[in-house]
Amino acid sequence: MENINFESEYEKAEKTEPKKGKSLIQLLKFAVVGASNTVVDMIVNTIVSFVLNLIFSGGWIVYAAKTVGYGCGILNSYILNSSWTFREERRRDAREKISFITVNIAVLLISFGLIKIFKDLLHLNDYWMGLELPGIIRKVITGDLFCSLLATCICIPVNFILNKLFVFKRKEEGKAEE
């Protein structure tokens, strides 16, 4: 007697192809996490920048503040993305952690490059300070911090793409589950 397979084509496809609905939900989760990372980065960056500008002076402050803020943002990112957004893709191995750190260092360096372009080539820091804004806004959000915040806005999609492609990529078919 012939063995009849009652598994539908939909069920077969479900096992081998990622669900579109799942990908959309994952993208939305990544956006929520990304927004929280940006908030953490900007708040810490603003506070560190403000405090350092009270004590010191110099062009290095924007980079120091950005490094601290970004570091807090990536810690938040790893915790939330690995446990919530990409929970099923998470490998929980050294490769994942190393690639996550590498991607985020690359994005931080891109951010530094953008800050340099905004400050030294485009002089957006001078433009910001020349705007007719209340003094408290210009005191808290300095021209350098303004350039840093612009760089953050550009680096958000870059970070998403690199994390999706290199860090939290789907487990390859045929490999044993952990």
C-alpha cells in the first residue's frame, strides 16, 4: 500500500522558508529596540557632553561623550535584540558576541567620521550655534553634540543592516540545533 503524505504545501513551505509575518514583527521589534538604544545613547551622550564641557574644553569631548553614550546603547541593544528580537536566531556563541562587537565598533567609527565631516567640512556645529534658539538649548545641545546627534540618525539604518546581515542571521539549514 502506498504511503500517503498529508502534509500540505503550506506546511512544507513553512518549515523551509521564513515567515513574512515573522520578519515584519522582527523588523518592528528591531525598530523598538533601536529607538530605545538611540534614547539611551542620546541621553548618556548629552549628560556626558554637558558635564565634560563644564570641566574641560576641547574638540575631543564630543568623541568621548559619543563613545560612552554609544557604549551604553550597544549594551542595551545586545541585551534586548538577543533576548527578544532575534531570540530564535540567536546562537549564544562567541561568534555572535564577537561579530556584534565588531559591527558596533565599525558603526561607532562611521559615526566618528560623520561627526568629523559635519564639524570640519560642513561646519554644522557653527550653523547650529548661530540659530536663534533659546540659550539653554544651545548650552545643553552644543554644536558638537548636534553633529553627534545627526551622525546617530544616519548610523541607525547602517547598524540595522549590519546586525541583520552579520550578527543575527538565520541559522543555516542542515546544521544541528544547539
